[in-house]
Amino acid sequence: MKKRALWFIGLAAVVVLGILVTKPDQWFKDKSTIAVATVSIDINPSFELSVNEDCDVISIEALNTDAQTIDTSSLIGLPVGKAVNDLVELVEDAGFIDLVDMEDDFVVVTKYLEDGTSETIMDKLDLQIKDQIRDGSALQSVNVIELKASIAEKMEAEGKDVPVGLYILHGMVSTPDGVVVSTKEFFAKEGNLEAVKKQTRAQITTVSQAKIRERIEVGLGKLESNGEDATELRTRLENAGAEDMLQIQSEVKAQLNVQEGNGNPDNGSDDSGNPDSGNPDSGNTDSGSSGNGDSGSQSSGGSGGGSGS
């Protein structure tokens, strides 16, 4: 009996030793340094943030020339939601976007799980990103498109040397020439935003109402500093609802364009090419219902295409 027990102990030791020899990383590697998911950010610069099981950023890869000009080292170790918000601020500091001008900016956030990673990690990523969309100063100021990528899509995008978020977006619209353009160029093309809204996999959160008001205030200040009387516009802004605020924003933008010699004084329409972008009434549901009341931002989904994980 004693010999038999010793035999089993010896066998167990051999098995454990075999595991240690063949898969040492599973036993000795610090899990905080193991990437279990990737968050791809496309603005004009494009980045990939690798995160560990705690959803902290462990590395950042610059995916294009513009991204290589930005120092992202300060974001390493941050929770991924905070890192994404701060990354948008770094992109603004570098001059690629302006969060308080009259132009709409778009940020595409694409989440991807490494093979074998639990879906609970995706839930944590979603929660962190949505918290920052609601509370983060930078993410409140932009239109955020959230996507999830499949393993196949990630591999196909890498094979074409294209950021996975842009790869998925371009698959949602007709692109006869097959050219993949930047996020800004993509949403500047008429009809593309509406096409994306029809996709159930795309969650779109528009600029918060508070940030639209802030934009208008900045614009009114510029008008007044150039000698314009903005009293009537300020009076309307005091009690403006969502639609009225968009109209005031268009009028302020038109007047600023006139002052800069770029517009027609009779044109009060927003000429960004995206008639619904920046609209605080776009909801975060398929029917366009209201989103979080605290931030004033809302988002919309739609029906349709593409596989996601």
C-alpha cells in the first residue's frame, strides 16, 4: 500500500513538472503584463491599446504616422476608459481636432478579445468606456462610435494593414474604389453616418448637450471679440432646447465663416456633410431614445451588418 501511494505521488510530481516545463508562463508570468484584449482608437491618428485582465493599459501601438507624433507613455497603467479619454485630449493638444470649435469630431472605439478571453472582460471594457463617455470631458465633446471586432475581422484588417475599426466601418458602406480613408474623411462623406446608424453592432453616442452649449459660448465670444452684437443669440441660448441649440450653433458657425471670409451670411445650415451629427436627440437605442440625462449625450444603433464578437 505504501509503495502504491509513493507511486501515485511520483506520477503527480512528473505531471506537474511536465506542465512547468511545457507551459512555464502560466505559472510564473505576471498576469498583469498579459494582454487579454485590445481597444483600437481611430480619430485621425490611430492607436491600439493592449489591456490586461484588470482592464489596465499595458502597451500602446501607434498605427500610422500621425499617431507616431504623439507621446502616449503617460497612459500606460491607466484604466482603459480613462486612457481613451486622455488619449483624445492628447490628440487635441497635438492639433488634430478641436473640441470646442463648430466642427463635429468622431472617435471610433473598437474592442477585441484575444482568443480564450472571457466575455466578462468585454463587459468590463464596455462599462469603463461608457462611464468615460458619460463623465470624461474629452469623450463628451466628440461623437463616439463603439464597435466590437471578431477574430476574423482583426486578422483581415491586419492583413490589409488597416486599423480594424476603419476596416469594419468601410464594410458598412459602398466603397467602389476600395480606398480606406481616415475617420474624419469617412464621416464627412454624406450618407456614411446614416449608413452606420443602421447597423445594430454600432453604438453611436453624440456630443453632449452641455458640450454643444459650451461650443456655442466659445463661438459667441469670438463673434463679440470681432465687434458683432451677439445679444439676440445669447438670449435665445438661455432657454434653448436641443433642436434650438443646434440651430443657434449653425447660425454662429455661419457668422464665424463670414467673418473669416469662408461663408455666405445667408447660409445658417451646418455644412459638415452629416446632417444628424452632433444632434443631442440621437438616442442610444435602435429607436433613438434618450441616453444618459446627466451628460446630455445620447446614442443610436441600427440594424444590419457584420459579425462581431
